[in-house]
Amino acid sequence: MLSEFEQDLLKELGNIGSGHAATALSTLLAKPVNITVSSAEMEPITYLPERVGGPERHVASVLLELGGDISGMILILFPVDDAEMMVSSLIGSGFTFQAADELGQSAWEEIGNIMSGAYARALGDWLNTPIPIHVPATAVDMAGSIVEFVVTSVQPEEDAALYIDTTFRIDGKVSAGHVLFLPTHGSLERIKQRLMGHG
């Protein structure tokens, strides 16, 4: 696991990525968006469903695969109500995932694309390495099911993921977002080395 110093560095990375995401979302939504990071730490993957509200909590998710020297998955989770609020702000009318509205679904995918891309670019810039990214996928399901699917798909070499706890403020409304990074193929060790200036 990471030392306290390394976790402080990762929290700073979370702040950088959140700043990029807030700027991009503000432009997209045409209104101020504030994102703050309350914590950034490595957690066993099996703990993650509890950290996002329990395995049975329904969440809206965005999944982005990273390639290159630093590989893995970025998973962004929001409570469904909060995700629907962001989509409603973007399209200017009420939205629910149950309604299967095509415009709203496209808007959520665009929000997810912006957020996941912002964190991926921040990681690449901070570590001074290019990180190719793939088109993100979105899903709405129980947190436990989504995390299980991701772990099965990624098959990370270590039982650990970087967990960034964020707070979004839009139109005076506050929502909790959770950004998870699951490193693969030795990426966690390479990140540690570069954090300490040895990469």
C-alpha cells in the first residue's frame, strides 16, 4: 500500500483531474461546476462497493480503459439521482434513466467522456507519459454488480484500487462522485516509482 506521502501526492493528482473536469463540465453545462476532493487512497478492491454506498446501491457509471505504459481502468460512479440531475441540467428538461430517453443517454455519455478523459489526461500529464484511452462505456446497475464486472474484465494483478472521493456542486446542489483507478500489468509499481521521482 502507499505511504501517507504518496497518498498526499495522489490526492493532488485527484485535485488536478477534478479541476480539468470542472472546467470542461462548466463549459458543457454553461454554468459553474465545483469539484472538490476529500480523499485519495488505495483500498482493497473488495471494499469498493461499501465505499460507494453498499453493493445494492443503484449507481450510474462510466468505465474508461487506459493503455500504454500506465494501463488499467478508470471507473466513475454516481448515485443515480445525482447523475440524472446533471443530465437534466445539460438537456434543460427532466431526465430519468428508466425512461430510456436517447437524448438524455447521449448527454450522460458525453458527461462521462469529459470526466473520465479529464482524469486520464491529468494522470498522463502528471506522470509525464502518454496514456492512450478508449471510448468510455456507461452503465446503470447496482454498485456491487458493476465493480464485480470491472474486476472480472480487468483482472488486476493486485487487490488494490486508487479511490478518489469527490463532491460536485452544480446549481447549489451537492452530489458525491467516486473515481476509481484499477491499475494493471505492473502499473501500480510504475506509478509509485514516478511519484517518488524514480520513473
